[in-house]
Amino acid sequence: MPTRPISALRSFIAYEASGGILLMLATIAALIIANSPLADAYFEILDRPIGPLSVLHWVNDVLMAIFFFLVGLEIKREFVDGHLSTWHDRLLPVVAAGCGVAVPALIYLFITRAEPALQRGWAIPTATDIAFALGVLALLGRRVPTSLKLFLTTVAIVDDMVAVAIIALVYTAHLNGLALLAALVMLAVMWGMNKARIAQIWPFILCAVGLWLAIHHSGVHATIAGVLAALMIPLTPSPGAPDASTSTLLRIEHRLNPYVSYAILPLFALANAGVSFSGFSLSALLQPLPLGVLLGLFLGKQLGILSGVWLCVRLKLSAGLTHANWPQIYGVALLCGIGFTMSLFIGGLAFHDPALIQQVKFGVFAGSALSALAGWGLLRVGKPRIVPPTAL
């Protein structure tokens, strides 16, 4: 039987883990700057135009499209040639991720039920920040078995798929038919190059840029171009040799990983995590919007993911995770409540009022911090017994 292609995924995890630590440092730096005498200069730089876009939009619309491109590459590789390539492999992370999206959304909708204008933000607490979560796991070293790291990664990949669908379907207002037609033409060209097995990278990159421009003018958020372009990149299935040099997708993924982990995500944090805490109080955090985000991330994620795993094991749809016990699985479910990058991103799409975006940031920070501390604490103090969860 051929060895399952895991080394590329482990390489991805390594970059995300170390990049997650850098992401934490960038977040701390942004918070310090936003609450210092440099705050006015910080926000002025973000609003400064460079060509057709402001600095903040260059980061959120252009650089994050590259991040989504990498997400798309990872999704395609895992579904075609990796840990999600069969329905048996997909079942546990798909059910866990599905429950981990539904429960936070329901909690948010319940808390904001009295204010219909806020319900547009229901997707904010549904996301998991894989870089942050793996960064926390990296701090725990060998106390966390590899099976849990792979589980967290695959759940986050499915989570990202749902987030991309939400962005495309929920946060798209007005459509430009001509621009959408141009996007379809670019996709058709990339699909043709894929079928022609063109191995060079540069034609795909040129088409991806054209696709981004078309989607940017179409009314669909431009980051969707990254995922669509990634799905058109050729992948040569290579069981037992997941780093095969013949696979265009893997070559692009390996080259792109360090730039995304060590530059793009930290820049996103630096540009978006700057929250001024002047006027912050417990009562501000208890308003419906930040409270819905906080509880959605902290309670909803852990309840959803843990119940999803429990259901799969209870109904004998899955044997669970090898070399991991239930307290460890609960610890990882807690870490899935770290929604930082994607939650902030979706929050910026859901609301345009600066005051509401500030409330979103309060909720995201509080919920993510509680999830990180609780997950880290449970995994740190818990005994790393090697007991597969076959029953409760």
C-alpha cells in the first residue's frame, strides 16, 4: 500500500506554526502602537493612498488574495492527494468543522436577535485562524501528538472552504456582468492550460493577476480570485512522493508558504489588529455585537467541534484520533476558537461603520484570547496519555 502523502502537509504545518508566533508578535505590536502617541500616524498611514488603493486596501484586497491563493492550493491538494482525498478521511474533520461553524453562528444570532442590523455579522465567529492556533501548539512542543496537529489543520482547511463560500455568497452586493464574464474567460484559459499540462508557473500567475483584476471590478470580493485561481493549478497525484517536482501546484505552494507565513499574515495583523482601548470597559464588551462574537468563538467553537467528534465516534462513523485522549481533543477544540485573521477579515466585510468594526475587534480579541489561554492551559497541564478516544 502506498504511503499517504503527508510531508507537504507537515511542511505547511511547520510554516504555519512558526508564522503563527510571528503573527502574535505583529498583533502585540499593532496593539501597542494603536495605544501609544504613534496612534494618529499609524491610522494615517493605513488610510494613505498608494495608486488606486489605500495601504489598508492593498493589504486586505491584494495581499490577502495571495493568502487565499495559498489556502486554495492547500484545499485542492488535500482533497485530491492528501488527508481529505477519500470520504472516510473527510468525514471526521468535515462533521467537526460543520458543527464548529453552525454552533457559533447560532449563538451569535441568538445574542443579537434584538438588533436585526447586527445579524449580518453571523459569520464572524465561525472562522478558525490556523496560523495562530498552530502557533499556540508550537509552544507546547512534543506534548501534542501529530494526529491532533493534522486534525486541527484539516478542520481549519474545511473551515476555510466554508468561509470562502460565505464571503462569495453572503458579502457580495452588486455584480458587474462584464467583469464576471472576463473572470470566466480567465478561468477558462487557466482550465485549458491545466488540461494541456503546462508545467511553467508564470502563465498561471499572469492569468491569476488578470482574474484578480476582473473579480475586483465584478462586485465579488477580490480575495475569491485567489481560491478560484488555485483550483485551476495542475496537481500531479503522487502517493508516497508528495513533494514531487513534477507537480506545479506543490512547487508554487512550497515557494509561497514562507512569504505568506512570515510576511503577508504578519502585515495583515499589523494593519488590522490596531485597536484603541481608550474607552474600553466590561460594559462595552457586553454589548450584543462583541458579546456575540466573543461567545461564538469561545463557547460555540469548542461545543461545535467537540460535539462533532463525539457524534462521529458515538455513531461509529470514525474511530477518532490515534494517540490522543479526550482532554487533548477538547484542548484543540478550544484552540479552534482562535478566529483572529479570518474573523477580522469577515468583520470588515460585514460592517462598514468604524464603531461597529471596533466592537467586532473587541469581541474577536476577547474570544480568541480566552480560547488560546484555555486551550493552551488544558493541553499544558493535561497528561499526554496515548489513549485513542474509542468511547466516552
